[in-house]
Amino acid sequence: TLLDRARWLYRERADARALTLISSQAPDRSVTYGEFLTEAARYAFALEQVGVKPGDLVVLVLQHGESVLYSFWGAMLLGAVPSIFPFLTEKLDPDHYFDSVSKLVTHSEARVVITYDELEPALRGILTGGDKAPVILTIEQLQPGGDVTEYLDRNPARPDDTAFLQHSSGSTGLQKGVMLSHRSVLNQVRAYSDAIALQPEDVIVSWLPLYHDMGLI
């Protein structure tokens, strides 16, 4: 599973660089595998504290940055199913955007929606009410903590369990959700790696959105 791979990276390559975050608002910052998974485990703890359980769907409507990465992996470490949604930008029609988000969250019966301060009031306005309304939290309301080894060693997933929920672009209608298993994602990563002759020392630069399957995987 992806979690087996994460555990191996934490124990065997903790000091190796996992990624470098590039932002126009802050200096570039490199993060090691050890740092990345420690922070992801802290987010797993935070999600557990607000009632997220294994199997729950956690929708992430977050701008690009460390929080969406740690929340995504934190949910998987907990055994929950993360799904990254697009965030509202000037390129999107607000009415269409909120209508799509409302339908997708309701249809998928998401347990928790995590977003950022500016978007929280609007999401709360369209998603509250009803017996199955999700808990809506801002990223600032989460309280990361806990011990990384606890969440890495839980490893609740099996190869054919759903790792995360990915949606199509929705260019011809409402986005379609696809449940991707750990096995499927790892098979795709291996095939993609072989196709481009990827080596361990290679660096990949991407500006693709993380809610897009190519940007994420």
C-alpha cells in the first residue's frame, strides 16, 4: 500500500529530500521524508480529534501549500479517504462552483470538509442542514499533534482498499468520482516511472493543481 511505502521511507530515507515547496509569498523550503510524514501524522491526530474514523471521506477544499499535503496524507494514515476538491479562483463561476461542491459533498456523504478561512462561510451556507451534513472546519481549527510512529504502525489499509477519491474535471457535466485503490495507484506510479525512465536522483517540477489526477499522482 501507499502506507507501506511511507513507512519504509520514514525508516530508511528519513533525511532524504521528499519535496521542495515553491511559493511567491515565501522562500523556497525543502522537506525531508521524515519531516513530511511526521507532520502528516500530526494532522492524522488532529483529524482523529474531530471525530474522523477509518473509512470516512474527508474533503479538502484548500489552497495549494503544506496544509493540503499534510491533510491528505494524514487522512490516509488514519485510514480515512481523502479527496482534494478545487478551490475557488477568479477563473471559476462562483454559482456553478458552489452548486457542484454541494452536490458532490452530499452525494459522497463526506464526513468532514476542511477549508480555509475565506471560503468557510460560503461552504457552511450551502452544506449545513440535514442528518448527513458534514462537519465543516477551517485548517486553522485543526490542532496537529501526536506521535508519528503510532500512525505509521497502525497501517490500517490493504492493497485493494480505497486510498483516495479522485474526481474528473467536470467539463461535460458534474464531476465523476473514482475510488482509487492503493494497488491501482502504485501500479500507475510504477508504469509511469518506467515510461519516463525515472531514476531516484531525478527531480520533477510541477505546477499542476493537486486536485487534478496528473498533478496529484
